[in-house]
Amino acid sequence: MIEAALAKIRLRDDLSAEEETAILGAIGEVVSLPARHTFVHRGVRLSYSTVLIDGMLARYKDMADGQRQITHVHVSGDFPDLHSFTLKYLDHSLMTLTPSRIAKVPHARLEEITKKMPRLTRILWFATNLDASIHREWEISLGRRTAIQRAAHLLCELQARLQVVGQADASGFALPITQAEFSECLGLTPVHVNRVLRDLREAGLCEFRGGRVSIGDLAGLRATAEFDPAYLYLGRRDEA
Amino acid sequence: MIEAALAKIRLRDDLSAEEETAILGAIGEVVSLPARHTFVHRGVRLSYSTVLIDGMLARYKDMADGQRQITHVHVSGDFPDLHSFTLKYLDHSLMTLTPSRIAKVPHARLEEITKKMPRLTRILWFATNLDASIHREWEISLGRRTAIQRAAHLLCELQARLQVVGQADASGFALPITQAEFSECLGLTPVHVNRVLRDLREAGLCEFRGGRVSIGDLAGLRATAEFDPAYLYLGRRDEA
DNA sequence: CGCTGCTTTGAAGCCCTTCAAACCAGGTGG
DNA sequence: CCACCTGGTTTGAAGGGCTTCAAAGCAGCG
């Protein structure tokens, strides 16, 4: 059920049988959610975190003027609000982009893990630090990259992260969100994102259509984005 | 010596004598660094983290075209690369903005803490999650706020964070960096930042001059920035 | 006293936004 | 089975915020 999460951990660290049991034992109720549903509201005290079993989520903040900025996109196997274990409440909200299933992980169980399993604790800590690394890369995009580079970079990131959980290959992946939602990740208007996607299409790099990204030239897409996957820490932790 | 770091922890959590001893025992060599010196290079494997005793640091990434984006500014008492404990190498570099003193904290000591002191481990984990929260708020600035709002927001953030360690009050704080460096935080050109600072000055909100920020109207500055300090998690962890 | 690095100002240009409307696909009901 | 509606996509035209390029101003220092 949470194979994706385990696969993601095993990519970087071995998991002992005991640690795997602890993770499985920490999993509580599973909930199915429709698309575009906010299920964690900023500022609300939380007593459990969640694992995303399948679907796609967004961390976002609303602005006073009604604008919205998505600060992170989550894919299967992510722990979208693991950080609420230490933060107690979140500075942002969490919504589904697509229909999703999430599993609840009570903070009490996480606390037990921190008391008994330091290695697993560090693996979980790593997961939140990886999120932070992705936040930093988005800062680079938002601060310095042009519109076309931002769009290309996010598509490269999603391709790389989805590939880890077997939901993407070099030819593309499912991305059943609207251009408006995509633009909320990039700090751009939907209108301009539409033009940029046309440019990427006409350059033969990739096509975002009908809820799917079809990549014509992954190397070219990565080159225009200046994409370097180092910030995703895809290598094993012990030899990094 | 690391009073600032302890003060920052105590703001949110109590520290037992044992925990304080563990922190002090983890501190190793202290190093003094000149301004504008990169002492952690991206991609290099690290065996220790650092605590910033005094001074100001920046996390940054260089772009292919020579541009630079600062993704985080650190003040006294911060653990600027605590996340290298789980990440092993960093996706970004770390430089001094001002002359600084840092203390090295070997990862081996941190590992001992994770084995023996789950509560202190969670406090350290929190520190890295707070950094991530600040990264998210910078994404909001870079993605959605206007130039004047970005500048005002960063000044508000620094005021609030420096106040915690006794280096700022409502009337201002020392900020001995150049406008060019400030602009590298904001994703703007130095020229435009200069104009924006003039606007803030002429509005009577604040003045950034001679390495010092003098705040004329903190409430007004916060209003123009739409600054909400919730993301800084300044309250106690047990009652949040 | 002139060098150096930072700040400030001006003018022109461009990337992206804003506003507006047409287009298109899928679903619903007559 | 087509008319209609709705939400998303696409295109056009005008405008604005920020960048770029250029140069002057200014303070600290050898």
C-alpha cells in the first residue's frame, strides 16, 4: 500500500525488517480525497502526519489579494506534512491536485520511533530536509529563471521524482492538473504559461496536453532548464 | 559563547541540564571568517555541521550565467548547515556576508544525540524544519510579491529574527551588507532594489544606510509587506 | 588626492501581465 | 443527436514593472 514510500526510502538507505515493521505499524487510517480539496489548513494544530499513497498534492499559501502560490508538489510516496511532527501546526495549507489517497500517521507513533529507532528517525529527518532542498531549488526558479526555464525545470523535476516511484519514464508522465495550477507553481500568469508551453511544444521538447506530459527530447528539456538533479539526492546516503 | 543558539531553543522549548550539556559537548573548534568567504561548497561531503556564533551568513547557489541567488540568510544562533547531517553534502554553498565566527559540530556527536536524546533530536529536527518554512516564505516573496513588498518583507523577517537574539528592536538593526547582496536575496537587480529602498525611505517606513536599517514605522513596514510572523514559529512548541 | 567600491539617477527596452475574447472539448438535457 | 453550458485553452493587443545600459555621485582609504 505504501510501496512508493518504501521504494523512495530504499533508494537511499537500507531498511531493516524491524524498521519496515515500524513504518507499517505507524500507518493509521487511509482516506480517499477528491481533486482540489484542502485537507490541511495553515495554522491548525495537527496530531498526525500523512503519507501520500497515490495522487498528487500541493503545499500552498493564499495571498491577501486572492492569489495563490504553490510552494511544493507532492507525488506518491511523499510525506507531505511530516514536518508537522516538529512544527505542530503548518505555515501553509495542503490540497489535493488530483484524486488522492492518504494514510494518517499519528505523531504519537512518530515519537515512539524517535525514542527507539535513531536510524529510522534520521531517515525521516532526511525526508524533510529533502523537501527543503526542493524548496530552495524553487527559490532559484522563482528568483532567477525565465518563464520558459521555470516551466522546463519543474517538468524535469516531476519527471525525475515520478520516475523513482515508477510513474514516469523518459517519454513522459501523467500530470492531470490545469495550466492554471501549473502556473501557480511558477509564479506566472496562466496566460503566459500557456505561451511558454507552446514554445516548448514548437521546440519539440515536450507537450503538456490532456493531463499528460509527453517528452520529445528529455536531454534538450534538461538543457533549457539547466536542470541538475543533485538537489534531489537520488543517490544512496552511505556513499553520497 | 553559543548563547544565541540556546536562547533561540529556549524560546520554543525548555532545555534540561542534560540536554544543554549535550549541546555544549557537541561544540568543537571555533573558526573566525572574514566577510564574503565561502566556507561550505555545494556538493562536497561534510563530516560536521556548524553553529553561527556571530555574524551573518547566506545560503546561495550560482547560476550558469554568473548570477547568484541567495536562498536564506542566517543570523547569530542559527545552525546554517545542520541539514548536512542527514544530507551528507549540500545542494547549495554557504558564505559569510559579514565577518563571522562559527563553531563546528561533528556529525558523530549529532549521531550520539539522536541515539540517546530523542527530545533534543526533535528540537534539532525542528530547527531544520523552521529553515524550510522560511524557504517557503521566500518562495512566496519571489513568486508573488512586488519588488517593494519583497524588500519590506525581508527587512521585517530579519528584524523579527534578530530581535530573538537581542540584535534588533523596533527602531532597527545592523545589516552590514551591500545593496547588491540584498538584491541577490530578492531576485531583483541592484539598480531596482536601490529605487525600491528610496521609495521605502520616502514613505517614512525605513532607511537602509551605512550598514544599518533604521525603521521609522514598523507597523507600516509590516503592512506594506503583508508580514505575518507565523511562519517563524516564535511561540513555545508545547502550546503552539 | 586620486583610487576603489558602492550608491544613485536617467533613459530605453523587454518580458511578463492585464484585459478581452475566441476557441475547444466534455458533459447534460431537451 | 444536437444545442447548450461550463471549464479550460489559446490568441491578440496594450500596458507596466523591472532590467539593461550608461554614467554620475559619493564615501572611505592608502
